[in-house]
Amino acid sequence: MGSGQVTDWQGKNVTVAGLGVSGIPAAKVLHGLGAHVTVVNDGDDDRARAQAAELEALGVTVRLGDGATLPDGTELVVTAPGWKPDKPLFEAARAAGVEIWGDVELAWRLRGPDAAPWLAVTGTNGKTTTVQMLAAILRAAGLRTAAVGNIGVSLLDAVLGDEKYDVLAVELSSYQLHWAPSLRAHSAAVLNLAPDHLDWHGSMEAYAADKGRVYEGNRVACVYNASDKATEDLVREADVEEGCRAIGFTLGTPAPSQLGVVEGILVDRAFVEDRHKNAQELAEVSDVTPPAPHNIANALAAAALARAFGVPPQAVRDGLRAFTPDAHRIAHVADVDGVAYVDDSKATNTHAAEASLAAYESIVWIAGGLAKGAEFEELVAKSAPRLRGAVLMGADRALIREALARHAPEVPVVDLERTDTGAMLAAVQEARRLAQPGDTVLLAPACASMDMFANYNQRGDAFAAAVRELGAGA
């Protein structure tokens, strides 16, 4: 099907891999364009059958319980991003010379001739917050925009819907980038790189390479993290359009072609006249909510992408002031007896937890859950001076306990074996016992939640409910 726009879908035999949040919309869109669509799905449970019935009523073929076999005559495979590259279906497609696209690639190919440019954000942590900040800044500049991709509006809806956008703020995961070979953003940012999803990608090198795809063909700016050399290396390796610039962001004083922080002010030394002598004030650190270091970095990355698109300085400040972070992202729940209780249940890996722990001086840390193969030595060694105590829960808590014993032996540790619904209340009560006025009790689990909770939202809600119970009895 080549790398250009596919304009005639009539009668094309397209196989969609996976029901779910991306597979179902893709199947509906392709069917509506006249393609012969077959959806294949590994699972065959009640939910899958209900989804299949909905699609079959439209005239889409659905094959449940067999996601491994390539349907005869397939001319294109469109996959849900989470399907691993080594699945037999993809091996068969590659052997037959059939292209494999993800939902992002499909959306990119279906854009109209006057489509809005994309400002893309990827990275191990901070993607959603940065994209939402970016959308807030673009809106403050009077631009029609939406936060899309891994969050908010579906990309297919954004490119095919009736609403006209000036620019899109696009969150992209490493999975999505892997399956989006022809994507070419106006400008893009890689916020950070830390080991994650290595079971899917196979190696750190493959994971980094997929993240780096976001820079391919950028026109104006490749935004990187000056304190994370791996992100700068990806810019160096990228094949970009003539004139595209590498723009760094830093929590320190920015060099030319960087955005950074000077005496509590976010400043731009990249998109200004004579950047060797001049800097443009954008906003104050206090305009960023919450003003934790990693969140200021997110704000700088968002500002860099917005400035690459030509947004005026005032819009950066107004957008950051208007932005409200999602729940469970370093959210202050309450103060009880002079102790702050903070919910960062979204910190599901060590990199996110490290950023969270760096935001406070004296911490009673609630951690644990499913480690997903992570190691905790570096996290604990870096955070040890800030820890007043730790309360550990969940399936892989022993890994964190062992790291604490090695790197912070003086820190008191409570090891909770409970996994019942009252476990979080017990954890909060133990944390209260360890905390002193001025401390922060921080839920930053550094682990996934699925051993005890449906998701990180439910885990954060349980924490907030337990803190409220404490407050009521204070």
C-alpha cells in the first residue's frame, strides 16, 4: 500500500488485530470506508462476544479465540498497540509481505489534505500531564486543539470528526510508535527514558528506538531532556527535515536553544531573537500545579512544543495557570495533625516514584505492588536521605524491603501482609504512626496495582478514603 495516502478502501481486505479501545473504532472506520474487515481476537469471553455481536451487526466479520492465524486474502493488518511484535499473526503477515499498522498509523494515513499538524509527546513518565498542559497552552493562545492519542479524544475521531482543529496535542506510547512508521510530527518531545515494558520490546535498545521514532521527519523542533542524555542521543540519530532544531529543557539555567528555570521563572532561550544574549520570561514556577521538579520539567517540555508552534509567551503562563492535573498524580489529599498526605498512585514504576519522592523533604513512603521485573536499588539509594519511614504492601514488597535494608537500614519499615480491602487503611494508619508534623505521607508505589486493585485509580481512591477516615477521627 506504499507510504502515501490510501484513498480507495473499497473492497480492501483488512484484518484488525484485537477488540478493545482501538480495535473496535478502527474496525468501524474501515468498514465505513468500504473495506472488508475481519477482526481477530485471542480472547473468547462474554465481553468479547458482546463486542463481536455489535460489530457483526454492522457487517464486520469477527473471529474470536484465534488471534494467531492470518485470514486468507489479507492485504493490510491494523493492530491494537498492545499486541507484541513477535505474535504469530505478525510473523505470518511479514512473511506474506503484508504491512502492519497501528491505530496511530491508520489515523495518520486517514488525515485530510488540510489536516491539523501534530505536536507529539512520548517518554516513560509524564506524557499525559505534558500533553494536557500543552493543550491548555494552545487553547490559551486561541487555537482549536484537543489532547488526543493515548488519552482524551481518540485519534481516529480527531482526524475524521466534524470538528476542525488548528493543531493536535498527541500522547504516544512506545507501543503506538512501534506500529506508526510513516508518522511525521510538526515537533515532538521525548520527556525521559527509563526501563519499562521491556517484556514487550525485548530490550532497552528496542524500547528506546521505538520512542525515538517520534522525532522522525520533525519539521521545527525535537525537544529533549537535557538531564537525560538518552533523549538527546535519540535526537542525534533522528532523520529530520532540513532546519529542524534540537531544543533542550532543563531545571537549571538554560543554555542557548534551551528552556529552563532562573530564580523561580520559566524562561525560553530557544525561540527568541539572538538566543545567545536574550531570554524570554514565560511563567513563574508557582504557575505550575503542583510545582514538583518533575512537573516543572513537564511544563517546560509543553512550553517548548507550544513555542515551536509559534505560541506567544503570555499563552504559556495562562495555559499553565488554567491546567488542572488528573487525579492520582501527586495530588494533595489532606493535612492531618500537621502531616500532608499525597496520592501519587500513578507512580507505577521506579522512575515515576523517584520523581515523586524528589518533591518532598521528609517522607513516610507507602510503596509496593506488582514490580513488573523492576529493580529498586537505585530508587532507594537516591531517596534514602528523605525517608522517615516506609510502609510496604502488595505482592512484590519484599524486593523494596531488601533494597531498604541495604541502602537505608536506619529507616523503620512496616511490612503489611494484608491484601484484603482494609489493607490500605492499615497502611495509612501505620504511616501516621511513623510520621511527625512537617512530614509527607506519600503513596508512590513504584509498582503496578493489579495484585490488589483493579487499577491505579482504585488504589488512589482507597488511599484518599483512608486519609479522610483518619481526618474524621483526628
